[in-house]
Amino acid sequence: MSAERMFHSVPSDPAPWMSSDTPAEVRQYAIESLRWQAQEIIDELLCNEDPGEELVRARLRRCVARNPGRPERALLEQLMTSRDKSGL
């Protein structure tokens, strides 16, 4: 299965990983926490100045641009694309 097809199957709602009776405030906190963590990882990767990693950074920037305000989806897309290209 291609990374693109796998990525599109990932729901944007936390329903698969959080029970439906979870209070809305907790669900919102979980989503915001996930987004904050993903943004921290993205920021760390983009700060790397290793010239050999420029293509990876460029691909990550494109993922971020395709997913404005959704760093968790951008990071997931980057990871799945990297996995698909490495043959894992």
C-alpha cells in the first residue's frame, strides 16, 4: 500500500484512539497536546543544518504546507512517505 493511500485512511478525529464517552474537554486537550508535540518535532527537524538532510527538510516543508494548522498530519505524512521510500 502506498504511503499516500495509507495517509488518507488516517482519521482526523481521535475517535479510534479515544473512547466515545471521553469528555469534550479531554478530547480537545489530547488533540492540542498531540499537535504541540508534532510541531516541536517538526521544528527540531527543520533546525537541523546537515546538508545531507536538505531533501528531507524540503519534503517536510511541503508536508507542512499541505497541512496548515495540522502539524500531526504533516509529520505523519512525512514519516509515511519516508517509510515508503525506504522500503520498510
